[in-house]
Amino acid sequence: MSTPTATLSPIDQQLYALLSSATPATIAGVILRMQAIDQLLPPGDGLKWFNRLYLMVTQEVDLHPPGGAWQNPAWLTRLDVVFADFYFNAVSSFLSSAALPSAWSALFEKRYDSGIDRIQFALAGMNAHINHDLALALLQTDAELNVVPTAGSPEYADYQSINELLNNVMPAELTMLATDTLGVLAQDTGKIGRLLAFWNICRARELAWDFANHLRSLPGPAREAALCIQDGTTGALGRAILATA
């Protein structure tokens, strides 16, 4: 009997094998896995550019905590690991033809489209990951550590600090994606400003925090309905990002 991944390309078979190994338990492990994915995927694969941006952002969070330290490093570290696992699971589900959220299929269905810029793939992935996954990662982390963060909590302060860090580094990180290995502009860098005006990462993270609090108060059927609506909206937004001229 053939496996669900028997028809995958050799690269995707290697990617699936990589993602089927033990789940990283630390930020260092998450970074190593993202680096392995980056090395595996070719430049013509749109997933590479989301993974590259996510890798750069994760390294920034790991290396530059505000004031040299987070207020609740255990919570933040666990959130980063849980959050990354949602991404790894989305890729694994796609490769094995399992059910996939619309938020992620928006990226995967255009994965090899040569008419889409790398920065569009990067932001479409960020859109899927933050708008669809982050609220769920927050709820899982809070449940595991038995905390319910409030607006004045150390957890929320750390969350806001990441927002500030991302707001500072995102334009530069996207500009790096828009240049080739020799530092020559390879894409329309004016598109970076247009995309960031259209989709704001800090605003998306704020909405994810609020959505997690909303989901926390909902019973099962209402929660599933809210997640379904959010997934559809996120998928539509991802397709709009990928269609931006």
C-alpha cells in the first residue's frame, strides 16, 4: 500500500520526513528546523520565502529581548514553540493531503506561481499564521501554563514588546527578501510599502490577542463557528495579498 506522500516530489518527501521528526521543544530547536527547511526548498518555491521571513523574525525575538530579558520568559518561549508547531503541522497536513484551513491553502495553492513576488509569499504566510494560528497558540499556551493573561500582565507586556520589535524590523527584513544574493534589487521594493499599508503585522497580532479572549468565552459550537468565519476571512485576505500588483 502506498503512503499518502508517495506521489510527492523528492524535495517534498524530504520536507515531509523533516516535519515528521520529533517536534522542537525550544526556540533553538524551532530555528534549526526552519534553517533546515530553508536549505531544502529551492528559490522557486513560495513557501521558502515565508519560512525565511519567519526564521529571521524568530531569530530577532530570540536574540533581542527588550531590556535584555522578557518579563515571563517561560510563557513567551512556550508560546513561540507552540505557535511554530502550528506552521509545521500546516505544511505536514498539506503534504499528506490532510484537511487544511483555507488560510493556509491560499499560500500552498500558489506555491510555485512564478508571477508572485517573494515578499507576497512571505506576507501571505504571515497572514495565515497570525490571523489563523496565533489565537489558538495563545489559548493552548495559556492552558498548558494555567494562566489567563490580562492587559496589565507580564505576558501582555512581552506580547506588546514583540509587536514593537516586529514593527521595527519588518520593513528591513522584507527588503532583504526583495534582493538577490549579491544585494541587487530583484523585485519591486515599492510593493513592500503597499503591502504593509494593506496588511499590518502588529494590528494582526492585536486582533489575534482579542480573538483568543473572545474564543475563551465561547461554548463549543459557537467557537467552531467563529473559527470557521475567521478561517474564511483569512484565506480571502491571503489570496488578495498574493494578487497584489
